[in-house]
Amino acid sequence: MLKTNKDRLIIQSVQGKIHHPVSAPSPYRISHEGIPHVLPATGGITYNVKVGDPAMGWVGDHIEPGVTIRNENTAENAALNTLSCIGNEARVVSGDAKGAKGFVTGTHGGVEHVIIYFSEEDMEKMAVDDKILVKAWGQGLQIEGHPEIKIMNIDPELFLKLGITEEGGIIKVPVAAVVPPYLMGSGIGSSSAFSGDYDIMTADWDEVVKNGLDKLRFGDIVLIKDADNTFGRGYLKGAVSIGVVIHSDCIKMGHGPGITTIMTCKESKIHGVIDRNANIANYLGIK
């Protein structure tokens, strides 16, 4: 088993409220083909989309599965998004669903949302503005003996459930798919990958199908080739990044399913092992 520094990491509370969906004065979203659409998008409680479901094919744009939270204080929301890690326990602390527990499943850049899984039964009791507390734990996680590999945005216990192995100085990670670098779009050039996500572009559908990305699901773990997320997001030959699919496909040019980074290395010391069951739902017991 991999050895990590998880016993020395801080567990700290961060909190937000279920965020109401918002709309610009004009309701239209323009597709990459120049066609205007009026569609559901980010925010709120999305009742019929959950982790493990397909990330493609929904009549929506940037759909966030489950429950979306944010904090209206800008600095506090930055901490909520930076410190919340995929797999962290979340607990409802106000409203009719008070006491219900779920898991963080991703952070969405641009809108600066934290996305959380709860059971269907618990979501039926929730309302916009209900407060949700996250036991934030994971930033600063390291694999002992591998300082060149940066880990981020993932709960330490979940990380150890991913089936990662070490062989000859190489870290092998089960992944559902491999993404070529030329398909990475919105989010490239961000100054940090310690929150938010960046998108797999899907305007070239033939290329998406060729790489098996048409079958992506929310929660899938993917490998991105030649992608350095160490101090931001960009292209670097030989670099490797691992991430989790956190929101749906999109109609906008340069956009598509969002990927929150959980591992990155400037060298080719992370290898992917294809496993269609490499999805956080299977490690967190989400059905």
C-alpha cells in the first residue's frame, strides 16, 4: 500500500449554502454551431443527475450532479472551493434535511461552486439556502518518496481506495479513459489547479468518439496526457495529470465535461491502467 502523510493533514470546517441557479438578462446560450438555446445550467439541486450517470447527452449545459453550494462572502467562498476535496464528508446543518450526510464530488471553476452528492431521499427535503458544512481534508497530501508528484483536491481516505500501485518508481492509476492534450479547453492557463476544473472540448465529436470519451460518466477518473497542473493548467510534453469528471458536456465552443485535477507530475511518472470501473461512485459506495 502507498504510504502518505495523511495523518499529519489538517481537518477543518468550511461551509456554504445551496446556491440558486442564475441567468443573465438574455436567457440564450450560443452553441459552437452558432445556435441559441435556452437550457438548465449550473446551481441548485439537480434531482435526476448523479455521480455514475453519463456525462453526455443531457439537455442542459455544465450540469452539476446533485447539490451545488457556494458562500456569498468572496474570500470565504475561495476557501470553501480550495479546501473542499473530492470525497470529503458533507453534512446539512440547517433546514428539513439537517443531519443528512453526503460527499464532495467536485469543484467547478468560473462559477466557483462545490458539488455534493446526497441521496435522493435527502435531496427531497432540501431547499435553496440550506447550509452545508464540509469537513475539508486533503490539501497537502503527498506520497512518501515521490515529491515530484503533486496531489490535490482529494480526500486522503478516498485516494487510498483508488487502487493505485507503485512499480519501479512509476505510480499506476486505474483510469476510465485517456484524454489527449489537444482536447483540453476552457480553464487552460488558470493560475492554480487547487480548485475548479477545466473542460474536455467536444465540438469535434468524431475525435471524442475516437478516444472513447463519449462514454464518460460523472465521477470517472481520467488521465490527461502532456498536461501539467502543478502551478496552473497547461501543456507540457511528457507531463501527466489525473482528474475526475465533475460536470456535464456543454454546448459552448471550447467547453465540455469538466475535470477537477487530483494528481499531476511534470515527468512521465504516472501511468494509467484502463479500468471502466474507475469511478468515485464505486469507491464511495454511491448507488
